[in-house]
Amino acid sequence: MRRPALFCLLLLSSSLVLAHGHPVAVADDHPEAPRLKLCNRAEDVALQALGDRDKRRPLRPLPAEEAHATFLQSLARQVYEEPQIRSPKFAQSLARGRCNEYWEARGEGQNARP
């Protein structure tokens, strides 16, 4: 009786560990690919800004030629300057939320949906 329960527990815990925090691979021809790539980049920028702040380093500027550089730089500045943002999870969720708002505001949120 104990072995099936232990097996189920191990199976559940291993799937939770594997699914934690890794970006989803999306084909370039998928309609959501540009938004997902931007949101993944936004998360990276937010985590970098949080790390810079925590290590008392100046905020690193992003290359001006990078796509959506103005949005990403303002996100990095917000994470760097707001002391309420203390954890990587909070920085990532803020980045995802701001990314989705930015994408919708640009009018690129409407896919070919009926």
C-alpha cells in the first residue's frame, strides 16, 4: 500500500520541479510567438534590473537598436527604482503584466480569431 502512494508522490513532485520557471518553446510561425518572445525578454530585463539593484550596481542600459527598447528600458527602470519589488517572482509577474498591457495597447493583441 505504501509503494503506490510513494510512487505517486514522486511522480507528482518530479513533474512540478520540471515545469517550474522555464519558458515555453514556440515555433516562429505561431501567431503568439512575437508576444511570447517579448514577454520572455521583459522577464529577463526585470530580473537583471532586480539583480543590479540588489548588488548595488547601476542600472545597465539596453541597446537602443533592440526591438521595443523604450518599453524594456522603462520596465527595467521601474523594477530598479521601486523598493516594493523585492522578489524575482514579483519582478517576473510585473514584467508579464506590463508586457501584456504594452502588447494590447499597440493593437497587436488581436490575432486571427473568429
